[in-house]
Amino acid sequence: MFGGGSGSGGQLYDYSEEEDQLGKVYDRVLMKRLIGYLKPYRLEVVLIGFLMVGSRGAEWLMPLLMKHGIDEYIGPGNLQGLKTIAIYYILLLVGRFIFTYFEEYRMQMVGQKAMYDIRMSLFSHLQRLDVRFFDRNPVGRLMTRVMGDVEVLKELFTSGVITVFGDLLTIFGIMVMMLYLNWKLALVSFTVLPIIFAATTIYQIYSRRAFRDQRRYLAQINAYLNESIVGMTTMQLFTQEPRSMVRFDEKNQQYLGANLRSIFYFSLFSPMIEVCGSLALTVIIWYGGGQALQDALTLGTLFAFIQYSQRFFWPIRELSEKYTIFQNAMASSERIFDLMDTEPTIVSPTPGKELAALKGEIEFRNVWFAYNADDYVLRDVSFKVKAGEKVAFVGHTGSGKTSIINLLCRFYEVNEGQVLIDGTDLREMELPDLRRAVNIVQQNIFLFSGTIEKNINLENPEITKGDTIAAAKEVHLDRYVQNMPAGYATEIREGGAGLSVGQKQLVAFARALASDPDILILDEATSSVDTETELLIQDALNRLMANRTSIVIAHRLSTIQNADKIIVMHRGEIGEMGTHNELLQQRGIYYRLYQLQYKGQEVG
Ligand SMILES: Nc1ncnc2c1ncn2[C@@H]1O[C@H](COP(=O)(O)OP(=O)(O)OP(=O)(O)O)[C@@H](O)[C@H]1O
Ligand SMILES: [Mg+2]
């Protein structure tokens, strides 16, 4: 066990597990919920419906117009009438163009807006979830949810749901037209439909498997890539590149294979439909031509049939492509809704207790706590910190120090017992009140990408520029910032790259000071800094702790000798408690820890 912190599963996590199931093609409940996202745009959708009927209508009419042209004007040789037909035809073309353009544009717009809404609600939901949830879900997976799965849904909205109606409309309309023109020839041309139906079914069975593999391998590649990039330095340090390359290659190969398979099926299927189309054409020419020769059919009708049959197969092919879109979208939406339905367990009570100004008294009352099931990391912990006191926690790594403050900030819920501030159970406090009252400088400091200033005030409008600089000066950060190219406007890169460990710590101190909490917690990082910086940090710390209740988790015992109380944690229990001198006299755990460090310093 190496320290506390967040335990990401690393490569031990099996990313493939959840991507395995294949969604249904159509799930009424999911679909209903998805359609719910179109509600704010229902006017648009109705409009799209009209545009669609317009554009498809033009398509139905074009061959009919041709038929009239041939039968009534070309046959009898009426050039004037033919001109009118040509004008009508052009009008239809222009009309179809305009309708299709607006239809397509509006549809994409509605789809994009709906996705925007889904991304917003996903992100705001993620923000409410407990720390425990993030312990369990690797970053890669959540990223895939918010961006990847939503992207799949977009496909459903823009070229799925609505266009399916369009395609069905086209197919249905053409069938009606054909039956209206000549029902016998229509039925004869429909004889190819069973072949198409069979081909589509077979295609779907095989492509389904290939698509499932595709998705699964892609998820694995993404997860692996994510982890490799994050851990690149470690990987390079241990010259893991060749091994990592092999692993990546393996996944990449699998992905390639699945892609090729799916392409193979589609390349087979696509010409199949085309062949069916030609087959229908042959049937029409053969049967219809025969009829025409016997004068049972006009040439115009024959021509219209040929045109219709060509317009008929395109949407059928489209529909079978939609099949996969639906399938993917159902699987994605299932995962998205799963995430949205994960309710945070740590929430503000209703109604929350009104809080007067806090004094900052802390009490742990017989607290038991486990991260997993009943693997307790804190056992029957009880202690009190009076308002304004400075209390230090010490103990071996993994003894439960960070866990205690995790509970004090209510990042996790206690299993048994109570944590109280000013006599109020944390569970009865509004979360924002609690988080405002308690501030914590964490063991692994997190800096956001943005300016130094923003990292200190966290864009809290109540903290003025003057407060920000005052806080930085107070914790000795100012002198470093003055040396930076753009001062407080210097951009910090993701995760605080570009700052030293000591500087990062000072930024975190300044941040804590600027927010002026009632209770301040410092989880000291184990990494050491040079003696001069250490003195600076120590002084900054003292200023930070002045006039408020504070808890320090210390690794260097020299820093806590004047604490009001020192609590020694030992395997999840309180081992010893007292002042520095009292504990030394007890000659127990603290004494031994102290001796070890003292000796270490003497030798070093
Ligand atoms: N997120 C977590 N999920 C599961 N177990 C955890 C988690 N965080 C810590 N633990 C476990 O809880 C125990 C106590 O960890 P904790 O972080 O409180 O130790 P610590 O006293 O702060 O150690 P250190 O001095 O190294 O920071 C350890 O056994 C650790 O493995
Ligand atoms: Mg810790």
C-alpha cells in the first residue's frame, strides 16, 4: 500500500467489460426518453416534417410528370405542351432543392442543439456525483460517455430518427404511385422485395457482430491510449515503450480486423441491393415492355416505373444503414442514461439547517468508515477539536489520516458514528455551507489550467484582486509570481505543469487563505522541498492557521511540536493523543517516530 489518495485501478481495470453488451435496435423506453430531448424544439420538428413531405412529394411527382410528357405530348407531337411540362419539371427540381436544403439544415441544427443539452446535463450531473463514484470509474470511460456516446446520439438525431420517417415516406409514396399507375406491373416489380428483405436480414446478423467488436476494440484503444499518455513519463522512465507498443499494436490489430470485417460485409451488401435494383428494372422492362407492346401499357407509364424503381432502392439501402445507427445509439443512450440515473448519495438535507457563523468546533463520535464493503480503514475514532485549536495528525502511511479529513469534508459518508461541526451533524448541514466553512489543502495539490490569479481566487467574485495578491504575499508566493513573465496573469498548464512542487504548494496555500475558511485542513505532501522553501512554507502555514481551527497532517514532526494536540493514528485507530511533550514521555508510537526522524536528521 503506497499512501492514500485516489486509487485508480490502473491497467488492472478491465475496460472491455461493459462495452460487451449489444443494445437493442429499438427500445421504446429509451427512445421515449431520447425523444424527450427534442421537446424544446418541437416546432422545429414539425417544420422539418412539412419540409420533408414537400421534398419527398416533389420526388413522387417527377416521374409522374415525365409520364404525362411522354404520353400526352411527345407521342402526339405537341411541342408547346412539352414546354409547359419542362417548366413544371424545373419548378419541381427547384422546389425539391429548397425543401431538402432547409430540411437538412434544420435537422442538423436540432440534432446539434439536443446534443448540446445532453452534454450540459451530463456534465452538471457529473459534478454532483460523489468522490466514491470517481474512485470506481476511470477517466477514459467517463470521457467516452460525455463526448463519444453523445456523438453517437447526434448521429441518431441528425440522420436517424427523423430521416427514417423520410425514407419510409419515400418508399411508401412510391409504392402508392406505382400501384396507382398500374397495379399489375407494380406487384410484378415488388417480387424482388423478398430477396432484398433476406439480404438485409443476413447483412444485419453479420454486421451486428462486426460492429459490436468494432465498438469494443475502439473503447479499449481509447482507454489504453488515455492511460499511456497520462503515464508517459513513468513508461519512458522504465523503458516500457517496446512493451507498450506491442500491447497497443495488439489492440490496434483487433480494431483493424473488426473494421475490415464490417467493411467486407457492407461491400457485399451494397452491390447486392444494387443488383436487386437492376433485377427489378429487368422485370419491369421485360414484363412492362411486353405489356406496352400489347398496348396494355403506355410508354410513359413504363418510363415512370423505371424511374420509380430507381428511386425506390436508395432509401431501402439507407434504411439498412440506419439500422446500425439505431443499434449504436440505443447502446450509447443506455450508458448515458445509466450515468444520469446514478444518484449522488451525498446530498444536502431537505430542508437544510440554517447556519449561524461557525465557531469551528469539530467532533468525531465513534466513527467507523470503510471505502469498500466492511474493509474498515477507521475504527471507532473519537476526538474533539475546540474552536481555534491546532491539531496535528501523525501516523504511518495508510493509517487513515487522509481518510479522516475526507470524512470531515463529507467527501465520503461515515458507516457508523457521527462527525459534527459546532455540534451539528455534517449530514444536517447544507453542502455548500460545509464546503465554505472547511477548506483543505490536499495531499496532491490540483491546479487548473488558467492564470495564477484564477487558481488562487477560483473565479469567486467575492475575492477581489487585492485579496488575491494579499493572500499570495501572506504565504510568500508573491515573490515567485513577480519573477514570472506575466505576473499573476501567467498561464499555468494542465495539472500545474511549469511550477515546482514548493510553488504549487504555496499557490494552494494562497487559495485556501483567500477563501478564508473557519476550519483549515492541511494534508502535507510527503515530497520534500529545500530547507529555505521549507522555512517559507512553514511560516506561510503558521499565518494560514492563525485565528482559525486547523488540522495538519504532518510527516515532518518538527513542524508540529507546538500544536495544541497531536493525534497519533495507528492502523485506523487512535493510538495516542496529547501534546508533544506528553507523547514523548509516554514512550509509545510517537516517541519511536520521533526518534527515527531525529536520528535520520543527525545522520543526514
Ligand atoms: N479511495 C480509496 N479507495 C479505497 N481504499 C482507499 C482509498 N483511499 C485510501 N484507501 C485505503 O484506506 C487506508 C487509509 O488510507 P489514508 O489515505 O487515510 O492513509 P494516510 O494515513 O493518509 O496515508 P499517507 O500518510 O500515506 O497519506 C489505506 O489502507 C488505503 O489503501
Ligand atoms: Mg494521506
